[in-house]
Amino acid sequence: MIIRKGTKEDMQAVLDLIIELAVFEKEPDAVVVTKEDLIRDGFSSNPLFHTFVAEKNGEIVGVALYYYRYSTWKGKTIHLEDLVVKESQRGTGAGFALYSEIIKQGKKDNVRRIEWNVLDWNENAIAFYEKSGANILKDWYVVQMDEKAISNFLVNLKSKK
């Protein structure tokens, strides 16, 4: 198995892994991103994300997708959006290798923090992260606004003017 930077040609396999993750996270219909979106957004002159892929016998079996953020307290950070390994390849070391590559990238880039989200029911992942030395912040909530909420907010904002 090799770990390498992802390429445009890998994006269909990356999308397949994203869809597999959505099924695992019990949201099989939530993925709207396309291969074309991934190519455009990850490989433009100002890419919105980067990837490492795990390749075994010419097949992409895992991906770590990350991007840079800026913390007002810490400065430059990395956000690990997703780390996915094909179900048939779990337990082979692919996930650990991808995780390690993200941490090496953070050290190389002199970031002061690497962060990601984990579902509270994913006990295996939580145990792995804690064993690796990561801190699970249980007093923070993830806050999101989807497309519908964005539109509703803007409509309500206009009506208040």
C-alpha cells in the first residue's frame, strides 16, 4: 500500500468513498457533490481542499480530505474533513497510514492545531483518536446552516428591512 497526494484522476474513487461514508453515517442520500465539483474545487489555481489517498494494487482504498483554516487563537490550522477507508480494507492499516500522513502534513506546515469531527456513536473512531493523543472536546457543539436555512435567513433578513 502506498500513501500519496490525490490527483484529478482519483476523484471518482474519492467520490465513491464519500458515498460509502455517507451510507456508514446513516445519511445515504446526503451527498450532492459530484466528481466534477471535486476536480474543480480541489485542483484549481486556489484549491479549496487537498487529499491523500491510500492505494493498494492500483486501487484507491482510502482517502483523507483536508483543508486549511485560520484560528483567531492559534493561527493556521488543518481541518480534516473526512478520513474514509473502504469497508473491505478496514483493519489493514490504511486508516492509520492516512491519519499519520495528515499529522505529518500539519507538522510540515507548522500548523498549531489539526481538528476534525467524529460522531458520538462512532466508538471505535473515538477510542482510536483518544489512544493517538487527540483530545475529544465534549463541551462544543457543531453548528451548521444548510442551503434551505441560508435562503430562509436571507429572506427573513430582507423582510426586516
